[in-house]
Amino acid sequence: MTLEQFVPFLPEIVLATAGFIVLLLGIPLGRGGVRQLSIFGVASLMVTGVLVWLFGRPADGPALILGDMLVIDNFAVFFKLLFLAAGAVAIFMAAGFLERFGYGGGEYVSLILFATVGMFVMASGASLASLYVGLELMALSVYVLVGYFKLEIKSNEGAVKYFVLGAASSAILLYGISLVYGSLGTLDLQQIRDSLTSVPTSNPMLVLGMVLVCFGMLFKVAAVPFHVWTPDAYEGAPTPVTAFISVAPKAAAFAMFMRLFFGAFASGIDHWRVVLWVASAATMIYGNVAALTQDNVKRMLAYSSIAHGGYVLMGLVAFNQTGAWAILMYILVYAFMNFGAFGFVILLESKGYAGEVIGDYAGLARRHPGAALGMLVFMLALAGIPPTAGFMGKLYIFSAAIEGGYVLLTVIAVIMSAVSLYYYFRIVVQMYLYEGDEEGAEPAEYLRDRWAEVMIAICIVITMLIGVWPAPVVGWAKTAASALGVM
Amino acid sequence: MMDFQYGYLLNLIVYLPLAGALVMMAFINKENSTALKTWATLVAGIDFVISVPLWFLYKPDGAEFQFATIKEWIPSVGVQYIFGVDGFAVLLILLTTLLGFIAVYCSFTAITERQKEYYVFLLLLQTGMLGVFCSLDFILFYVFWEVMLVPMYFLIGVWGGPRRLYAAIKFFLYTLVGSVLMLVGILTLYWFNANGLAAIGLEGLGNEPTFSVVHLFTIAGQIPPEVQFWVFLAFFVGFAIKVPMFPFHTWLPDAHVEAPTAGSVILAAVLLKMGTYGFIRFSLPLLPHATIKAVGWVALLSIIAIVYGALVAMAQKDMKKLVAYSSVSHMGFVMLGMFALNDAGLRGSILQMLNHGVSTGALFLLVGIVYERRHNRMIAEYGGLAKVMPLYATFFMIITMSSIGLPTLNGFIGEFTILIGVYNHSWVWALFAASGIVLGAAYMLWMYQRVFFGELSNEKNKDLPDLNRREQWTLIPLVVIAFWIGLYPKPFFERMAPTVDRVLERVAVAMPEQAPTAAEQVAEIAHAPAGEETGERGE
């Protein structure tokens, strides 16, 4: 192993180093230095972005580095840039929020950076071992982030639930990995793939291994029936953390999911396809139906996030080229629209933390027309109404499922996305059709925070732009997905 | 197949209201009510004026789709930006721009709150509706189809009546469920074109993945009947909800009754036409086998709609609700004529779409006018209005006559042509259709009698002012068109003829081997409603 091999690994090195620096700087700065640390954190993310762009795309196709532990390809680049953007948005959106609640920024920023490193490894892992290490690095950082408001009981509760169930699911995943290793004698994804094509896949130990890995992954993407931790963790976490974990770790889990099931376990499709079909349908139905009755905005968005995971799973079930790039497209689109929606939740949390119900948004259109309009865009996007990006995301996922012949699953999905409109529009109804001066109404105050507003504005622009002119993003997603070599 | 001359015209017509709405959002103060009204009227007016040339420039003997534009939109999946219209779409575009203008113009005094948002939504709605009639790419079509729902939702939800929240979300959800299922149908067609043709051994016919409707027309004959059946079903749900056909009509009375006047006018005159437009543009020519198989069922549902809508209308105490149910009945006519699948039936169906737009639009305007004065729509509240509002009574009379199909007015031509077509197909259908006309005359005239004749018993009605200048001008264009179609419908028939011929030609592809069985089925099913109808009337 030469030093040159570490060059493509530079982004991770820089990011991890920056994480430690932020951690150290956080000690003298204390609670005062949130903004400075945020700027430093985002700057390091940007530097990493440049490095990913420079070294992440070898001219002569995918390259394996560090003893075949990591693979450097366009697929990884797509996700890495997405994680960087998500990390940056999460940091900037949180600055004002952390100041408001009197928490320091050092640990927050550094944990986001560490989680990003973990996600990097998840997106580019070429071996079950490296994927698992990346997953754990991400997960441990996120457990702590959920419990970041250490004086809030809800935050603690969410973190503990998340941690206990997350650790259990990691154990299941690890057990599955060990069974796969035991039956095939290798952890390398490419070798697993090759041996699965030559060895019969009906070996029960192997099948159990694959299914357990599948269960572990389903937990990480919060699919039904492994979703129970999600609402509590999302509701309890500080809102910027909720926004972050509903987007980035989920995206990373899907990246890993794709690496495993489109790559390594592709030939075992008959064993896991039906599992994913059921999980996808159940997730869409449960997520959307449960969201209908939620009065707490954050909790509602948590269920909505579960439901969106179900749509993405359709792409995996479809198991075709369209499905692969449709997943990338959907995750990208979902990241921005979900961040935008959470951005407004952050700005409207005037009554303390995690306390707002939908009724608090009454009359927002009257008092803050700009904010209401922005929220409307995100609600339409999440419901998949054109001309927003949400529609473009759903279109390709549905298209992939139809191509794969999964019409029933698609019908469930479209009906459920019509159902989802109802709960998203509960917010719209409050904002536009109520005045906020009805009896018993206590409309939330809109808190100005320039940084968060800029982030939301970026999300709006991207959401609308992809909705109207998706061609470049589609092209990019297609290139990235083709690196995966499905079919 | 496509003529690109004057291609910019359609783009201009579609996006002018959008541009107008954006300018209004950005530059006009929400307190400045005069400026808002003037600007909205100006934009809608100019939009109508620039759409008039379509009437003259459209060449009935020219290419199928004229004024076309084709641009790449999402090339890697075969989504294109295709605009183009035939004579049928031209007529609907003119109807839309005219009623869009009237909708703005009739709202000056009715809407007093949140005026800026109101006019912005009206203009956005206009762009959505026009886009639907111009799009020849399925995804583009779908985008406009859904975009339209949002402003309509707000028009009902914010400015509507007491149950507006319920009506607005019901309208949105109903239509959305229909349209997402339609999307599944669209994607099925898309993948059939891209992959399926090769699978059934027809490689090379059109394996370029595309959502272009014009291209899909060319492969329509190759689509296997079972694929056609499912796609037809998916489209059917989407379009039938919009029409609305029995039993998907339940959103309509709620939406109509709760919507503000302009909302009802647009809803009745244009939005309902989108369903029937969808059938004629997509279902019939793209899925001929399935269409022929479906004739019996669609006819059954249409006949139920005609009779049931009319009977329910007769029982209504609320004028607006009465007009709403009359829409169900009239749209049943349009569907019945269409699925007669012959020349007269289809022509009558298209003409009746325009007629319904004109007369029901005008009826909602008229009901809105007294509602604005009295804030009450109950028929029982009125009586003897002819004495205090003679001008109003005259307009109402003309429109009533147009709606029930009195000769010299538009309704007669439409209903008569449909009856010819329907009779050619089956005399049983014609019998039911004719009974619908009789019932239509009954409920309209009965309402007219109760509202305008008799004693002026209600004190509150004693000094109602007659129509003012603005209100007259919202109605005059519609009355002129009613007489025009009634006396000289030839230009309208001329413009729709190419569409009718082409649709029938495409449906005929599936006729030869299917014709006898289809006719048998029809005969069989046509007897089925007989029992139900009599039962219903017996109640």
C-alpha cells in the first residue's frame, strides 16, 4: 500500500480532521461560538466537496482503494456531494436554533462532520466490513445528536430509544453479515456477487444471512415493521437534527442498500424481492395513514418521512436500471424538499422546543405571506404535485416499478400519495384558510434567522428548478447509477 | 401530422396569464383594489384577444395538429415539450379564454377580501387549463392537469361558502386519486411503447421511449387488448371523475355550491370539459379495442347520469345545487353521444361540450348575481322577480331556453345532433336520452316559474336592483354565442370535423373483428338499464 492510494481518501481525512478541530475549538469558544464554528464546519464541507470532485471520479472507471475496502466511482460521488450539501444545510439551519436554546455548537458541528464521514464510507464501501464500520460511525454520531438537548427529557428519550433499537438492528445486520461470510468465505462485495452467480443461492444459511442483512437495512431506512423508533426519535431530537437524520442517514442507508442488493446480492433477488415488496407496500400504507392523525408537525413529518422511504424502496423492488437512477433522483429531491419543510418548522418553533401543533400555523399566510408560500411549495412537493421536484422524483420511481411489472405496488403508491396530500394540506389549510384569530388559536411566532432563511430559499429554488427543468439532474443520476452496474 | 406555423401563439396564450399573475404578485400592492382588478381584467382580456386568431388561422384541411411547438424537455426519458391543437382544442381554448375573462370580470364586487391572491389564483388556473388543452406530451399534459388543482382548491377553500373546507379538499382528493391512477396508465403505455412492442415481435415500430401522444397514436393498433383494457380503466377513472360520470359525481355538487361564482363558472364551463376532452383526445384514439368493449358500460353509466342527475336536480331547493345536478345530467349527454362512436354522436358531443360551457357558465353567473344581492340561493325565497328585475329575467329566460334545448338556441343543435348519433346506435339509448331532455325542460322551467313568476311575496325582494352595466356585459357574450351556435353552427362543425374524422378512423381500426360482438354486447347491456331506470322513476 503506497501513499498514493490515500489520495482518493483525502475527502474523508480532511473531514475527520476538521471534525476534531471543531471539537477542540468548541472548548474555548463554549456557547458563544456557534456561528464561527458553523462557518468553519461548512467551509470544511466545501473543501471536501472540491476534493471529492477532483479525486472521486477516476478517468478510467471505478477504482478500488485501501486494500479493496472502498470503491471510488460516480455513484459514491453523487451521494457524497448530497451528504455534504445536507451537512451544510443542517449546520447553517441549526446555528440560530442552537443559540436560541443556549447550546454550544462545537459538538453539534463536529458530530455532523463525523456522521458525514461515516456516510461517505457507507456510500463507497466495497466490502461488508467497511460498510458496517461506516454505518456504525454514522449511527453513533447520530444517536448523540438526537440526544443533543441534554436537559430535555424528550430528547433523551428519543436518543435512548434510537440507540437501543439501533444497536439491536446493527447486531442483526452483523449477524447476517457473519452468516453470509460463513457461507461464502468473503466479505468483498464483488466476490460475493461472483460467487452467488456460480453457487446455488438456496443454501439456507446464506438465505438467512441475506434476509437478516435486509432486515438490518430496513431498520436503518425506517421501513415498516422496523419503524417504531422513528416517530419518537424524530420528535425528540432538536429540529435541525430531525431534518438531518430524516435526510442524510436515510440517503446513506439507501446507498448502502443499493451497494448490497443491486451489487452483491443481485443474484439472490428471488429471496429478498418479496421481502422488499411487502416492506415497501407496508411502509407506504402505514406511514401515510398514521400521518393523517398526527397533530404535532414534527411527528407528522416523521411519519411522512417513513412513507417516503416506502416510495424509494419501490425502486429497489423494481430492480432495473430505471429503478437505480430513480432512487438517486428521489433521494436528492426528497433531501431538499424535506429540509425546506423542516426549515420552516425550525423558524416557527417560538414556543419552545418540539411543542408546536398544526393549529399553531393558523393564519401564517396573513402574517408572513412569504413563509406561507414557501411552506406551500414544500407541502406540494412532498405530496408530489407538479410542477415541483417532488413530482419528478415520484414519476421516475413509479415509472421504474411499472417497467418492472409491479403495477399493484404502483397503484398502492399512487393512492397513498393522494392520501398524503390530505395531511400535508392540513398545514396548508391552517396557513391559508384560517386567520389565526379564531378562539383558542395561538399562532406561532415567526422567528427571523437570516442563515436558515437563506438555506430555505436555496431549497425552494432547487425544488422548483428540478420540477421545471429536471433534465440535468436526471442525466447526472443516470450516470451515477450506471456506475453500479445493474444489469 | 404537425404544422409549426404560428407556434409561438399557443405559448403566448398559455403563459400570458402566468406572467400576469407573477407581475401582479411582485408589483401590485394588495390594498390597491382598482389596480388589481384592472390588471387582471387586462391580462385575461388580452389573453382572449390573442386566442381569437386561432379561430381564423386554424385550417380544417391542414395538418392534424397546428400551431405546434416541439422542444426537448427531459431527453433521457423521452419527455418532450409538445404543444399543438386541432379544431376541437381550438374551440375549447376559445371557450376557456372567454370564460376566464368573464370569471375575472364578474368578480369585481363579489370578492372583497384577499383580492390579490384571488386574482393571482384565477390567472394561474387559466394557465393550467389552457396548458391541458395544448399539451401533446403525456407528462406535460399531466403537469398542467395537476397544476390546475391547486388554484381551484384555494378558490373554493378561501372564498367559498360555509362548507368550503370540506368541499375544497373533497374536490382536490377526488381529482387527485383519479389523476394518479391515470398516471399509472400513462406509464404503462410508455413502457409498452418502449419495451413491450419488441416483446410482441414488433420491434422497430417505435422503441424510442417517448411520452409523445402523437407518436403513441401510431402504435395504438398494436397494443394488445388486455393492455388496452387496464390502461383504459386507469384513464377512465381519471377522466370520469372529472366529467363527472355517475357514480363519481359526488364531489361536484359540493364543489359547485361552495365555490364562489367565478369558481363555479370555471368549474362548470371548463374543468368538466377536461374529462370529456381526455376521452376524445386519449382514450378513444389510443385504446380503440378497449373503447369498443366499454361502450355498453359507459352508455349505461351515462344514461343513469342523465336521468338520475335530472331527477335529483328537480328535487333541489337551492338554485346552485340545481344547476350543479343539471351539469351531471348534461355531461351524461356528452358522454352518451361520444360513445355512440359515430359521426353525428361525436360531433354533437363536442358541440354540447361548448354549449354546456356557455349555458351552465351563464346560469352560474346568473345565480351568482342574485346571490350577491340577497346572499340566499333558496328558490323558495324568491318569486315574482320578473317584476323587479325584468332585464335579469330576460337573460335568465334566454339561458334557460338554451339549456333545455329550444330551437334557435345552441342547446337544441347539440342535443339534436347527439340524439341522431345515439339513435343510429341504439333506439333504446335514444329513448332514455330523450326522456332526459324532457326532464331537463321540466326542472329548469319549474325553477324559472318559481323564481320569476307569481306574487312578489318576499319583502326583501321588493327593491332589488336590476342588472348593472358590468353584469350585463358578463352575460352578453354568452347569449350572443348561444344564438350564434343555435342559428349558424356550421363554422363550429367545420372546425371540429377533422378531429371527429380522425378519432373515428382510429377507433375503426378495432372495429372489423370486434364489431359484431360489440354490437351484441351493446344490445345486451342496453336492456339492463331499462329495469333500473323504471325502478328509479317509480320511487
